[in-house]
Amino acid sequence: MASRALTPMQLIATVFVALLATCHAGGIAVYWGQNDGEASLAETCASGNYEFVIIAFLPKFGKGQTPRMDLASHCDPTSGGCTGLSKDIRACQRRGVKVLLSIGGGDGSYGLSSPGDARQVAMYLWNNFLGGSSSSSPLGDAVLDGIDFDIELGGAKFWDDLASVNRDLKSLGKSGGRRVVLSAAPQCPFPDEWDGGAINTGLFDAVWVQFYNNPECQFSAGRGAFMDAWRKWESVPAGRLFLGLPASKDAAGTGFVPAGELNSRVLPLIRGSPKYGGVMLWSKYYDDRTGYSSAIKNHV
């Protein structure tokens, strides 16, 4: 069938729509590692749904403690049982998926006692996960793409120092031809009690704000309260801003937004933001059970 050429106005409109889609196209980030009932790391990345996969967690570090990972029942890092994940990490990276390590979490033993302590933790992260000199990384010889700050305990001091030291590590990575990504996962009440100072350093590439388990600013509080919180977070000196949500009702106490409602009512409110980056989901285990990421990926 023959097709008619577009008129000049139709051509302009088509290009404009394409530019808008490009400017505001978002990605999906997902946390992985806290339930052995979820897909493997390699399978997670092979789904094609995610831009970032965040390995959770390193819940013990700082204040003179020996750092320790906790990947639930996936593997035991204390006995070297997680080194096999290096193969999965490289498989993810070949697909263009960024793999980060999340430090902190809602349950653990972590904190910083001084700027010097922050530097020691930063060097541990560099040497074990970001391409430094350790020969005994808990995750084997793969080099991760960055570090995620999910700080919910341990006091508010010295996280900005840790971020600042990581600025130097970002420079080391750049000199080696790699870009080290820094992200943070603050709660939606603004400013965040723990991550706020670190985020204000301006060193973070992505901030996925947890708009759940915080009734005063999640979408269920009403459009006004939600947008007020979102606009406040737009003011932080960070690269991209993600809407953090649970992937099912069971994934959080409050804040779940059904996929259809997210697509039709929530995302249209924020996609026009200059810093809009996409959606963060907690977690892969729950996403596997609901198919949430598949239901939203064409709208993000």
C-alpha cells in the first residue's frame, strides 16, 4: 500500500513528540538479594525490565566493625559462597544493566564515628567492589558499577564525608575508563534524616525516594501532599530522581500503588520533571509475584 508523505506540520509534530519521549524516558531500578525465592541475578537482568539492579545489603560496617554482607539465603558471603555471583554481575553488565551494592538497609549494625572512619569504609568499598586491590571480595572478581546509600540507622553524622571520599573514588574509576555511580534511597519526608547531608554534596547520580511507609507524603495522602514532597526532592543537587514504590501490597506496610493507577494517575504528574529518572521497586521478589515492572515499563 502506498503511503502519503507527511506535511511539514505533521513532520514537526512527530519530531516534537519523539523528542519529548526521549527527554522524559525513564528506567526501572530494583533491589535484589533479600529473598532466595526471587529470580537469580542473571535472570533478573535478562528480563529486560531494569536499568539498575541494586544488590542488598551490606548491613554491617563502620565504627571499627568488620564489614559483612547479607544476601539472605542466596549465598553465604562469610564462607566465600557468594563469589559465584561475579559471573551473573558480568552478564548483567554485558546487557547494559548497572549493578550497584546497597549499604545500610532497615536492619543492621552500621554507622560512622568520624571522617577517618568514613574514609576507611570508602576504601573498603573501593577495594572489594569497585576495582581496587582486594583479592577476597565477597562477590568475587567482578567490578560493580557503584554504591547505593540506603541509610536508615546509625545516626546522621559523617555520611557526607563518606560521599565526599567516594567523589575521589569516582575520579579513580573515571581515570580507569569507568564511571562509578552513586545513588541514595532516602525516605520521602524532606529533608531525609540520614541521607540528607550526603545528598546535598551534589555527588549523587540517582536518588530513588521511598514514597512508601511514609503516609504523610506517599500518593495515598493525596495528590497535593505527594506533589509537594516530589517538588521538594526536585530541589536536591542530584542527577536523576526516581519514584520509589513497593512492587506489591505485601512489600511494604503502606504506599502500594496499583500498576494501572501508577500509569494513568501518578506518572503523568512527574514525567515532565527535568530530573525525572523513572521508578524504583522494592523488591525483585515481590515483582516476580506481581509482574509490576512488566506492567509499567512502557509507561515509565
